[in-house]
Amino acid sequence: MNGEAELSLLLDVLYADGPPAAAAESALANLRAEVQRWQPQLWYGSLPESPVGSLLVAVSALGVVAVEFGANEARFVERLRQAFGVQPHRSGDRADAAVRQLEEYVAGKRNTFDLPVDLGGCTDFQRKVLEAATAVPRGRLATYGEIAARIGAPRAARAVGQALARNPVPIIVPCHRVVAADGSLTGYSGGAGVETKAQLLRLEGAAIR
Amino acid sequence: MPAQNHKPEFAELVDAHARELHAFLWRLLRDQNESEDCLQSAFLKAFRAYDRMPAGANYRAWLYKIASNEARTQLRRRAGVPIGLDDDLRAPAATVEDQAERRLRLREVAKAIERLPYKQRAALVLSKYQDLSYAEIGEILGTSPEAARANAYQALRKLRGLFREAGAGQVTDQHRARFEEGVR
């Protein structure tokens, strides 16, 4: 091999591949988190019709921050503005992935969500509860007491119930899979309440009473 | 196509250009932490100056320029510290001996790149691996397109010199000695 060709080959070894994929992904995620800190931003989109009614979705640069049942955009925007202190913008592009995945999910065409969730607006306790609820697989149920035990607070079943009632991202964080100790579908704050909870669980093939 | 006077949200600049800029910084610095730090500080500087940017500007070149300045500062900061090559970095070679020989050469090329003036080093990476035109490289490095081309050319000429001295594909004792002195 002549010098020219060897130099070219060695330069390619040093440079052609660029950074390892994992390093590139993590650098990008960390940068997005920083930018969200410098300039909090929210975008939202809507799913006007679905088997569980209209849905509104808001995302930050880090992930989904809110899912709401209903079609009242003005009220949704005002609630977001108060909770996050920024004016949300309607953006098909930004909210598209979340809207599309929700649409597929409630139509029974998708089993799990492949979306980052931004729980930055939650307390530590609520975040733990929501993460534990996310770990309940599709088609299965957990009780409030079981979630409480899983987060190391076995006597906090009632607080778990309250944290789940304030779940900012229902459906995506499946608080509907958490039921009372006797298996009954106690409260659900979204859509038509307990009926929507039952509808989501039937969709997932869970055995409900 | 965006309108002529469109000014994107800052977060859109991150979506559009951060990956490419990270690759550029990584190529110049070859260090995961340093390239990520430079990426963040470049975007922070851009964020602070973004209000003053006119709509329809060439944001990509502007971001490259800021990132390039960050890399240059970082390289100056670490001057004299020898480059680290990943152990798994392999040049394809037919035999184990060739492989060892190649690796030695690889280190030598890497060291020679370290000794290049910044503009030559950056022009080489930008033209050969970031697919930028000399007009764009000139804008990023604050030179004319002709000077950008000359910088990339000078970089390659110096690196070629390494091989001419040694003869085609041969590593001489002189090279070994220089290499060993270099890595200490």
C-alpha cells in the first residue's frame, strides 16, 4: 500500500465513524435537558376522536408532560401555563409522535409506548409512584397497596391513590392498571371516569370484575 | 422550505444541528466528556446571543463557528497532554505484525494531527469528514474560502510527509524513537 492510500486509511480509522452511537445519544439528551432548563418550552397537539374520546397532549423538549381527556384546548393551555409558567404552542411536529402513539394505542394497534415522559413537574414521591405504575405490564393489574410496597412505603396506599389520581400523563403512565385491594375499579379522573378505566383495561385484555 | 425570514425556535436549532456539531467536536477532541462539555457550552453561548441573530441567517455556520471556538479553547487548555487512542481502535490489516505496525502508524498520525495549527486541523476535519464546502469552512474559521482550502491542503501535506520520510508503509527506527518519545 502506498503512503497516500495508507494515510487516507488511517485518517478514516480516526475520523470516519464519528462518536460512538451511545455517546452521541447521551450528549444530545443531556443538551436537550440543559436547553429545557435555560428556556422551558411546551408544545401541544390533539387527537380529536378516539374510542376514549378527545385527547390533548403536551410535550417539553424532554418528553410528554401532560395528557388530558377532553377537547377544551383553551382550558388545557391555561392549566399548562399556570403549572409550568410558560406559554405552550400548538405544534403538530413536536407533539406528533405522542399523538400518533396514543391514537394507535387506544385503537388497539399498539401494545406499549415508545415515548420519553417528562415528570419534572412531579414531587419525588409522585414520580416513584408513577414509575412503579409504569412497571405494571399491559394486561395485568396491581393494587394501591402493592404499588405502595414496591416503592418502599407499604402503609402509604392512600397516598399512592392520591398520587395516581394526579397522574399528569394518563394512558402513557398506566394508572388505570392500579385497582383497589378487592379488585374493584375505584376512581379514575379522566374521560368518563371508571367507565374509561374499564374501557382501557378491556382494550388491554385484563381480567376485570 | 422555510420562509426567507423564518427564525426557528432555539430548540429547533438543537434538533437540526446538535448531532452534527457533536460529531465535529468529537472528531477534533476525541474525548467523550470534552466533546459533550464543548457542545453544551457552545449551545449556551449561542442561546445567549440568539436574540441578536437576524431571521433567515445561516444558523448552521454560526453554530459551527461557536463550536469551533470552543474546541480551539479546549485544545489550547490541554496543550501538551498526549492524545488518547481507544484500545479498540483498529486499522484493518492482514497479519498481527501488520496490525501492530498499523497501530503504531495510527498513533503517529494522531500525534502529527495534534501538532497541526488549529485552522489546518479543523479545515481537514471539516472538509473531509463534515462534508462542508470551503466557502462554509472559511466562514467558520474566519478566513477566505481559498485560505480554508489552503489550510486543509497544508494539513494533508504535512501528514503525507510522515509517510515520505519513512518510505512506503515502513516504520523506521527513527519513527519508533519519535513515537516512543511522543507517548512517554
